[in-house]
Amino acid sequence: MFDVKKELDDLPDLLEQTTGLATEWLARLPSRRAGPAASASELRAALGRVLGDYGVPSGDVVRDFARSVEPGLVASPGARYFGFVIGGSLPAGLAADWLASAWDQNGFLYASSPAVAVTEEIVASWVLDLLGLPCDASVGFVTGCQMANFTALAAARHEVLRRVGWDVEADGLAGAPRITLVAGEEAHATLFVALRMLGLGEKNTILVPADEQGRMSPKALREALRDVSGPLILSLQAGNLNTGSFDPCGELIPIAREKGAWVHVDGAFGLWGVLLPELARHTTGLELADSWATDAHKWLNVPYDSGIVMVRNAGAHRRAMMVRAPLLSQGDDVRDPSNWVPESSRRGRVFPLYCALRSLGREGLRDMVARNCAQARLFASLLGEDPRIKILNDVVLNQVLVAFIPDEGLDRDEFTRRVIAAVQREGTCWAGGNVWKGRAVMRISVSNWSTSEDDIRLSAAAIRRVLCDELDRPER
């Protein structure tokens, strides 16, 4: 039977044991393979249990779980993991995340956790200042950029319909004036998921052509908007998923403003490029938008479950999100976190952000972003020395697009995919595959605080070595 008294008495020992397991995992990160060591069937065999009628002591459960699941873990917090723009967890952020779980705060209302509410106020002011955004913009702390985009577009939906006399929160979308949605042809897939969830429909989006680096064309935008009238939302991109490029906001936003558009910027990782003066020609104009979205677990390097949405029109943001119920009324002198996000029950995800930002400071954050960008350029340079490797993008940020050139007679895309799979099996580093302009590519994303130049050189050498092995191997 589950013994409450014994569980409480054993809790200090359980936490000490768990600290040891976590410390052991982190200590092995530099030397372990970057990808998983077990297949799905092996993990099912290790984890599969019939849930018994009676419980197992917590210490045994946690120890057995850690041992069984470890082969399926990915070294994504490690210095040589270059997949999916995943940052590691800064030490201060990781420690604060442990505390967030121990404190077990519900960041719903000020009343449910004054600590969460006030910490959100402080971090919101820091983020707006760092990004050069209006100090009176509203900020919500969500699960990631998917929900940040959703929240921003909900505020946009509210405002563009309000301007034509329609209350979408009260009356819904049935019978509402049609909203025209415009995005670049290289927009991230999560944008369209948000549109589906908001009832706006992904097929209703006008896709504007982009150039060879994935940047929306101002000329093409003007043409796309020529005959558009009525409620209008334009979504731009800061940091293309593949190339890291920026839509030229300084040129695009004034065009959209002529049509009265709400302009949103999806800046999952690229938004932090505004910290670097050398990127000014790419980031100029971002501050002119109406809303912005970013992932904190990417370039801010905090644990997962952390995204940020910022909205210039705080009233539109609040009206799109707030929960209405008499018991929730808190007055105007405190900030209720739930007024700015889709969730009610939510953990204190802002605690790791507060501690990570304080541990870095302005210069530390700027240096981390600059260092990762320089490492991406080094990665591209080292790989580009091999004539059988082609770098397909201008490395302006932290993304490197790679294609591998096969011997005559081999399919180009199949060979690139084969090399990617072999690199992942070899384990020195991990990079994923994608398709860019109809061509299979390896996508390298450098965004970890602990990555060193040595890690880049070691990884580039491993990729080139694997390429040689694949060229020497008969076609499979």
C-alpha cells in the first residue's frame, strides 16, 4: 500500500538519490553519443510493466525508471547536439527549474502564487528592454513558440475584427468578416497549426514568394496585397528555420501598414539577433511589428516548456486571453498571469528564465548569441573545405544548410539522407535532415551555451569522416 508517512519520511533520501542520478547524467554528457542508444522496441521492453494493485517504494521506482529510460535519452543538452535549434539548460536555469518543481506553484492568478506573478512582471520588463520593444507591451509566458504564435494571432484576430465592429470572443467566427492572412512561403509549420486552432484555416493564407535565402520579397508582398481589403494579418519571420535569414521587416511592415494590417513576427530563435549590432541590417524594423513570439528554450537556454509572447496592444492581448469569472477578480493593482496566456493551470516556468538571465547579464547573453553565430560560420567553413560538401545558405545567424555530393550514378537526395543517418549513428554529433528548395539537406543549428570551438572542429571532422566512409561503401 502507498504509505503516506513513509513517503514523507523518505523524501529527503529520495531527492538526494535523484540529485545523484541527474548529476551522473550531466557528467556523462560530454562523452556519450549525441543520439539515443536504444530502439523503440528496446525501450518498450525495458519500461513495459503491468500496473500492479499495490505501489512500489518511490526510491525503487525512480532508480528503476532512470536505468530503463536512459538508453532512449538524447544528449540534447550537450555541446554537440545541433538538431532542431535546441539550446541546453544554463546551470542557473536548470537549478531554478528543480526549485520550480519542488515549490509546485500554480501560476494562474496572483492569489495562487504572488511569487510567479511578480517574477513574470520583472522578467517581462527585462525581455522587452533587451529586445528594444515598447516598455508598455504586454508579455505572456507560454509553453513554447507554438503557443506564443497562437496567443499573438488570437490578439490579432480580436483586434482586426474589433476594428470592423465584430466581437469575436462573444460572437465567434460564424458570420464574421473574412480575415485575410498573409505569410511567406517559408513560414514555419507551427504558424499554420495556430491558424487551424484559431479557426482561421491554413488554406486561407496567401503565401508570398521568398528569395533564395527564404526572405519574403517586398515587391511580391505589395503585389499580393494589391486587391486585399478588410481585416488583414501579416506574419513575418525572424530566423528562417533552414537558413536563419530574416524577412526584411523594415521594408515589409510599411507596405502592410498601408492596408491597416496587424503584423506579427515569428522569432522562435532569430529574434535574439537584435542583440548583435553586426546583424542590424537584418533585424532593422522588427520593432515596428504588433506582436512577437520566441522560444526561451532555444537561445535563452532554459529547460523546456518556456516560450514568450509580446504584444504591442495590451488591451487586445488581454481581451483575447483573459478568463472571466467572479471568483477570479483580483483588482487592478496586481498582474494575473492567466490574463495573457491560454492556460489556467501552469507551472512557475518563469523562475528558470529569471535565474538564467541574471546569471548571464546583458553582455553574457549577447556573447552567447555572438559565439554561436561565429561557431556556425566556422562549421560551414570547415565543411566547405571538402569539395564533396556544399553549403547552401548564407550563414548569417546560427543555421548551416549542408548537401553532400555523391559519386556519379547515385541519387543526390538519397545520398544526403544516407550521410545524415550515418552521422547520427556514428554519434559524435547529431544533426537532422530537412528539405530546402526541393533538395534534401542536413540542417545544423548551433544554439547551446556550452558548445566550444573544439566541439565544432570535432563534429566537422566526424561528418567529413562519415562522408568518406559512405563514398567508399557500395550503394545500399
